[in-house]
Amino acid sequence: MTRERGINDNDLFGILREFGGSIGGALTFRLPNERPHYSPSYDELSDSDLNRLLKKSVEEHDLGQREDSRSMIPGFQPKLLLARFGDTWLQPHGRAHSTHIVKPQLKSRPRGILDEFYSHELTRAMGLSTFRSEITSLGTAKYLAIERFDRSVNGETITLVHQEDAAQALGLNWLGDSAKVQNADRRHDPNRPSAYAIAEIVASLNGEKPLVQWLRQLTYRVLVGDNDGHTKNVGILHLPGVDTLTELYDAVPNLYQEGRIDWTMALAIDRQFDHRRISVERLINEAPGWGALGNTVIEATITDTLLDFENALNTVPVPPGLSDGLTSGLAWNLSRLQAGLEISEPRRRTRD
């Protein structure tokens, strides 16, 4: 995207000039020559238009940009930034804001969006998230439409909700991709994050027991085998007079997708990065170091989260087409943790 606009990919001010019209959170960077009575505008998309943009996003990672589009959101997964008012999909012009993140189905990982949607359903059932999402078919293709939790829509009026991710809050280097995960070789590297460093930030937030919520989110990522739970996927909502932990987002069970099986977690739990070596004991040992939760609360939080996960697995309908071994793998993770054992590796990956 930067190359197409003729700027260097580490030129912060150039990036904000080109793409700062609608970014994560409530900041909007306006161009100095913007007309005084500017109003956002959108193009209505037909099914064929949407299909073309989905294909283009896979091929070019362009977020569905028009030449005048000034929207941006980070992430490895190809995606579109679109608005939806009612049942109509719209493509933003200029600094017009999106309401949804739309992820196309990839030929290389056709089950990825289905796995992610199932995780959304589980988190909603557990009270860890409230944003809506849906899998929609378009001809022979599918896409996952995710409602943005940092946007509020009333009719055709979009209000921005200020969200800051933990990588920003920790002041991590934004130029490299590695800074958002903990350094497995140097666990206490001050330039890299940790569950403890995030907990330090979370402890100062408002809301209902924010550290308990952080522990629930961390436990959930272990349960689903999310090896990509880095600091860009943990956020803070800055509301008028109140700062709270965001609901759980982008928690994907990657360990069951072809080509994504890497047992190394983004953050160590009780000094352990290997998902197979994590147990309830390690989760319990991790949290006291945060300095604000007693052992009784820690143990009760983890136990309740496991029970909530079990109830969600038993009640949430399983979408067709998930990665092989996903549902049996989640049940395995739960049973091992509830038994007080390390998760380890299932003896064989079964087809669900």
C-alpha cells in the first residue's frame, strides 16, 4: 500500500497522511486542503463488486482501497474495510469510516475463517465478547464479516470509539513485526512484551475486575490453541472518563490449521512458551506475579473459565467445514487442563 502511494514503509508521517483518515481508534488525521464542509461518502457495492474486491484483497493486500481511500488497519490476514448500513455493503471514499472487517476465504487456508468464526461464537457464549460476526457465501466463495468494536453505528452515522492496543500502550517498536511478541530467548527483554507487562497496564484500568478479565482472556487463548495472542490483539478502550480492557478479539485456534502448527505461544505462561507444556498449575503460577490477585481469586477465575468453556462447547452449534481435529482438539485441551495435566499433544489428530 505504501509503495502504491510512493512513500517509504517506515515513513510515519507519510503513512498518516495517506492512510490516517480512518485508523484503529478515534483519531482522524485530516488533510490540510480538505474542503471546509467535507462529508464522508461511500459507493454501494454489488455482489460482483464485492467479489472483485475480495479477490483483489487476496492478491494485493490492499484493504479494498480506492485511489482516494485513507483507511488502514494492520494484520497479516487479507481483509477489506467496508461499511454496512442495513443490508448494503459500501466502499468508503476518502476518510469515510468502515464499520466491518471482511476477511475472504483463502484457497491456501479455506477453513481459517470458519475456525475463527467458531471461536467468535464460543467467546460470545462465554461473555468474553459481544461484537457480531457472520460467515456469508458469495457464489462459490465465502467471507467472514466482523463488526468493528471500535465503531458505533446509528443509522448512517458512525461514531469512533477510541481503542489502543497493548503494543501501543507499552510503547513497542512499530517498525518490526517481532516486537509484538515476547522474546523466547530473552524473556525479560524490556523492548518486548510479557503477560506481566500487559497485566501492569490492565491493573490501572477501570471496569469490572480488569485483571480477572485479562486472566480469563489468557486462559481462553490457551484453551483454543491461539499461538498468535500477541500485544496487537489485546486492547484498551478509552471512553469518556473510563479506560477499560477491550473484549476478546482475534483469538483464532491456529494450532488446528494446516501450515499454522507452531506450538510456541506469543506470550510465556509461567516462563513456558510451548503450548503442550501449559497446565492449570502454570496459569495459577503466572498470575500471582501480577501483584493484585489473591490465590483464591486466581484459582476460581481459571476454574470458572474452564467450566464456561465446557458449557460453550456443549451448547454452541459447530459450523460445517472446520479444520480437521479442531473440535476434538479443543475438547482435549479442556480435559487435560481440568485433570490438572499438561496439555501435551494429542496422540493423533482426528477428523471431526
